[in-house]
Amino acid sequence: MGVQMNVVRRVQAMPACALALAFSVAAACNTTAQAHEFYAGKTITLLVGYAAGGGYDVNARMLSRHLGEHIPGHPAVLVVNMPGAGTLRALEYLQRTAPKDGTVIGLFDFTQITNSLLTPQKVPVDFRKFKWIGSIAKDLAVCYVWHTRNAKTLADVQKLSVVHMGRTNPGSSSDLEQKIFSKIFKVKVQSVAGYAGSSEAVLAVERGELDGGCLTWSSLPPNWMAQNKIVPILKLSSATAPDLPASVPNALDIAPDKKSQQIIRMLTASGEVGKPFVVPLSVPDDRVAILREGFAATVKDPAFLADAERLHQPVSPTLGTDATKILDDIYATPPDVVDAARAVASD
């Protein structure tokens, strides 16, 4: 009893500020403990805005096999495809309908960030209103042609009467890349719409329906390059890949003039964040921290890296806070550059 009274007297004697600090620390510890317990027995849904089989889907499924091991409570991780409107359908679901508790993570086409500046009436989304978890790799987009077109260089392709390329939706990354190829580099591209995802467009090239495309390099079948089935003509990124010839020029390096260079940079800058995983803004910060830490640990996991190598998927991660900085830079693009890029991106 005397010991208990001494403890009470000590607590009563504590200055008010110290007492408040003690209680706040205890409350914070309790909140952290609850956050770490939250995912036990739950399922995290990775919502992909494109159809199964393409590069976005491959990234999501690769992450789904390893992420749960790095989240406290080891939740199950499930991939759900919700294609439509260049991934805007999935984004709308994420914002309006999906649970805001950190159990649904969205994966969308990074080009929609650019579109939110170019066509805000069609993409009325401020991507700073999401909390960013990260991306597995920066985007390496390449414009290529099928070997039967007998073209080896950009100059050769510019001489062709027409080059048929597939696109998923207006405003998708492949669509903007094709427009750079066409309007800035003067390739006579005939864009064929109606493909649900990059995997369908790839099959159409093999069937002879299309002459080539502009796509993320890792989305293309590895045997295409190994068997000389395609000729890469132009890359739209400073990134590279082991099987991409060093001789393939970077669009920024061979842009016809300074203004074209600014336009290309503006239209491709969002590729620096790669294929981004995000959650709604209202997800609690402590759960976002857990997801970010889990993601960061996953992309370093030897099992994950082995899986990526098996699937020929590059790993050059952009983590949540770094992605936010890139996003701020994109939204700071001068209006005159946005206007010039808009003219190139329009149909």
C-alpha cells in the first residue's frame, strides 16, 4: 500500500506538461500497436485499371505474391482487374466506392497524371490528392516496328507510307507515345483503337494486324528481341534495359528543336514514377506508413527480385515520398509548355 501511495504521489507531483507528454506517448504507442494488428486476417486488394496479361497486371501480380510477407499480420493480397477509360474507371472506384481503410490499393496509368494537366475537363483528378505507396520501376517506353517492315532506323520508318499501331484508350501512355512518334518525329502512324490492354495489342502485332507500337519495353515478349522479330526505333526515357540495344536513340536527345524537347519532357515526365500504387487520401497515416514500409521491403526481397528476373521485369523502385516530389515538379510545368504539349496530344 505504501508503494502504491508513493507512485500516486509521484504522478500527482509531475508537471502538467510532462504528464500530458506521458499520456500522448502512451496513446501513440497504442495507436501504432492497433495499426500493426489491423491487417491480421484481412485481404489487401490490388486494383488494376487494365485487363489481365499486360505490364500493369504483371507488376501487380508480382507484387501480390510477396507484399503480404512484409506487412504486419501477413494479410492475403488479391489482384482485381477493372479496365476502362485508360484506368480512370478504377481510379474513380478507388476515390468514391472502395474502402478507405488501407485494404484497397490502386494501380493506374501514370499518363493520366499528364492528362490531368492537358485535358482537365476529361481527367478532373488532382493526383496530389492520393497517398503514394510507390512503384516497382521507372517506365521505359519504346516505339518499335515488326521485322517484316524492313525498317532499321527512324529515318527508314519516316519513309514508310503508313505504320499501323494499336492503342487501348485515348490519353493512355501508348497513345501519347504514338503521338510524339507521329507529330514530332513525322512518322505516318495510323492508330487503331479498341484494344483492352497491351497484351491484346501485342497479339495483334504477331497476327499481322499491326505493324508495331509504342509500349513499355518490359511489356513486350522477351523472345521478340532475342529472335529479331522487332526493331526498336526510339525510346522515350533515359532508362535502359539489358536487352535493349544501346544504339536506340533517346527522343530527348534527337528532338528537332528546344520546344519539341520541352514537349517530350512534359509528356513523358510521369514515366519517372512508373506504374504507381496509391491509396485514397483519407487512409490513416499510420496504415500508409505500414504499406510504404512493406512495399520498400518487398522490392528489396531476394525472392521478389528473383521473381522479377524470371518475368523479365525491371526493378528500379520509386518510393512514396520520392514519387510525391516528382509529382510536384510535373504540376509546376509552365503553362506555355502545357499548351504546346496539349496541341501534340490532341487528335
